[in-house]
Amino acid sequence: MLQNKIGITPQDIDAMLDEVLLTEDVVLQRIRENCRLEGLPEIEVSVQQGKMLQLLAHMSNACSALEIGTLGGYSTVCIARGLPDDASVTTIEYDSHHFSVACANFRSSGLSCTIKPYNGDAMEVLEGLRGDLFDFAFIDADKERNADYLQWCVDWCVPGATIIVDNVIREGRVMDPERPEKRDFINLLGSLVQQGRLEATVLQTVGGKTWDGFVLARKT
């Protein structure tokens, strides 16, 4: 476990930040607790990452958001909170149990009218969403298809759209010499930047969710 010379870990820092910044309210706590009770894997965004999504959605002046990978809906609610009252979040989840838990969480959050959930294969659902004017996208689904999801967003989101992709470093496995395919997504990202279709940065992160990183991009 990563820790400094006096034994402080990234998990300790996250806990302190969550408390001092009052980041997670009762609604979000209940969503997280319900996901645990329903047996969902503990892979949703951290409390601080959830707040970051809310702030980015708000600062982007987004009106129509897309999320690929709902899980239990924690990040969905965070994004929805960053949007205007007349905006919407379209979110896609493959697993039927995760989908049902997320829908229950949306109802308890009071934001179910803002959120449009879809259950099914993401690429199949996305084929039916071509032409929808998404100006904010968060990709956090099966990592093997991140390149496909990013390419769809670049092809179909509106110019100026904010695009965020989670889990792109995976404790350094992105540079595993024995698994060169792990680098394919970063290579695609670089190609899209070189083509002038995206402006992008990748930020490495460390915290309660260990060593990882996310893409923050803008469609040109």
C-alpha cells in the first residue's frame, strides 16, 4: 500500500478531503450504500471524482450529457447535478442487475426525470443515438472498448463537447511491454489530437482508488 514517511495513505487523504469539503451528501451516501447492499462491485467513482464530474459538467455549460457505463448510478447523479434544470443525462448500462439498481437510485435521488437510462450493449444503443446533440460525455465502461466509445463521441458529439474517459492508466499497465494492446487507446487518443479532432490531456491520479488516470478532452 502506498504511504508517506509518517504512514499517511492516499485513502487517508481522501477521507480527510471528503469530510472537510462536505462533498458527499445524504442522497449520494444512500446511493453508495444501496449499491453495496445489492452486491455491486465497488468500482464507482470516488467521492472527490464524483464532485469533479459535477463541476466539469457545470463549467462546460452542458445541456445534454452522455454516460457510457452506469453501474449503480452514482456518477450519473453527480453529472445530472451539474446540469441546468431543463437538461438531461443519457446513461447506458449493460448488466441488467446493475441497471435495475441504478434506476432505483435515480428515483430516490429525485432526478429520475432528468436521467434517460438504457439497458443493453453500449455500441448497439449508441447506434440509435446518432444525431442526439451531446455536449458532455463520460466514458467509464468496459475498458477493452474505450477506443470504440471515444471514436463514437468524437464522431457524434457536438463541436466543443467535453469528453472524459476514466481508468486509462490502470496502475501503469498502459505501458506493459507484454500487453502492447493496452496502449491502443492512448495511441488512438494521440492520433485524434494530431488530426486536430481533439484537444486532450491525461491526468494521472492517486487516491482511494489507487493509481490510475483519466482523459479530459474537448472536441474541436
